[in-house]
Amino acid sequence: MEQEEQQVETAQWNDGWIQVKVPLPFSLKWVNSYVIPEPDRSGYTVIDPGLRTDDAVAAWNEAMKRYGIAAEEIKRIIVTHQHPDHYGLAGYFQKLSGAPVYMSRRSHAYTVRLWAVDSRFGGELGQLFSKHGMPDELTSAIAANLELFEERVSPQPSVTYVEAGETIRFGGFDWQLIDAPGHAYGQLLLYEPHNGWMFCGDQVIPRITPNISVVPGEETDPLNDFLMNLDQLLSYEVSLAFPGHRDPFTGFTARIEELKQHHTRRLDRMKRMLEEPMSAFELSERLFGINLRSNPHNLRFAMAETLAHLYYMEHRGSIERLDEAGVYLFHAV
Ligand SMILES: [Zn+2]
């Protein structure tokens, strides 16, 4: 009988670094995990192991077989940020290898908020979206979709905190940890100044614009935090960037400029649309289309991203908010 093997895509960079394209059940298709050997091959560091699904575990088994890596050779696991497509398999690999899992305190606090047994996150998000005009059946669908993630991040790891400003050594280099808020508060990027290498998580990605979401109870202007951080990142000399999605790329500063321009254009367009007052939900549907109603995962991103842009403009006084019978409407000033 012929066994059909799933073909996991991998690539090699620098001195034996392995990029594993860990499959995702979303339109994003894959998340990049990077496996970095020690120079003497005494062990490996895994950055962002991926979302826990059967396909992802099968892909990992195949990749590790391909490169002759045993689980117990994994010496540390670094998670750039809390999103489940990066964090989900951290506990699984920790269980297999006994390796420490490093992430920032803030990033970890968010995983607790999302996936604690008594988490109220889905309900809080629903309340926020409903104040911004989203119908109840859609907020319920989003909450139900969020619950699916619980098993995709299980078992949860025991975490060792590392913070921006510190350095962490692996692969024969000292890596500077850089705070990168906006896409995910607490996200850490890893920078190696001598070669100009940067693991840039989801902060700077080629061809996709990182999602910027308003999260209930968190900072109210994530887009501003993101744009300010992009300006800070311009001061790093990067020869090769290793993003969480798509492929490693050169032209880090040019990509940052494109991302900034994207948001400027999006803000201008939204402001023009708000000549006529409307809710965030209505605006989100005009921007991203009504087909998202059947895709609660993408609907959540679209709505939270629309809110991030609205909050940004509201903070700068270029739009105003009205309370129309319990639902917020925005209009250009
Ligand atoms: Zn992310």
C-alpha cells in the first residue's frame, strides 16, 4: 500500500538555519518556524513553533526527519508573540524536549487572558463589536470561533520571561530583543547587529500588511503604536529579515516605508467614506466586503482593524464619534 506523505516545505538559510513552513488552516497558509543550530550542532533553538493542528504536527515530524533533528536536541523555544499561529505548539515542544519557552511577560499575560479556563475575552470582544454596530449572530460566531483555538494552543507551556533590552544567545550570536507593539503588545523582535539579521515576527512582513487590532481593555491607539515602532525600526541596519509569514527578505526599510504608506492611504480613504456618518461595522463591510460574514476568523480581523484606524483618527481629531441609540457612529470633522 502506498503511503501518501504530506510534503512540508522547508528552506535553508545562512549556516544551516532551517525555515519550516508550518501549515495553518487559514488564508494565511503557513507560519514560519525557524530552527537555528548551535555552531557545534550541540542543539537547536526553535523560533515560533506554529499552531497546534494535526497537519502542523505531521509537518514537523517530516521536517525533523528530513534534517535528522531529535526532539531532545531542542534546547530552547522562543515565541515572538502570543498569537496562536506562533505560540500554539510551544507547550507541545516543551513537553517533548523539556526546553524552556521564552517570551515577554506582557505577551504571556495575553495568552492567559485568552485561554484561561474562565476567560471572558470572547464576551468582551462581542460587547465591543456590538457597541460598534455588529449584529449579535456575528459576535456569537466570532466568540465560537475563538473557542476553537483553545485546543490549538494546548498544552500551554511554562514560560520563562525575557524582555526588550535584554540579549539572548543562540546559534553562536547574541541577539538583541526589541519591543514591537501594535500588532501584538509584548511582541519581541530579535536582532543580530554584526550581520544585520532580524527575526521580525509579524511586525514587518513582505506583501501582507500585518493586522492591527483594537483589543478590548488594551491600549486604545494600537495603530499609532505600530507606526511609531516602524519609525524606530528604521534605525536598524537589516541585511536579511526573517518574518513570521511569507519568506525571508531584503529591503527591510523599503518594506517599512510601504507599510506606512499603506496606512496613510487607508486612513485617507476611510476619512472620505466618513463624510456620511456610519458605524465601524458598516465601514468595515464597505472596506472588506460582506462575504466575511461567513468567515468569523477574518471578520474579527477586519472589524478590529477598522476600529484601530478609527481610533487613530479619533485621537487626532479628524473624525468624531456619536452615540446613536447605543451604537457608535463616526463621521469626518
Ligand atoms: Zn501575529
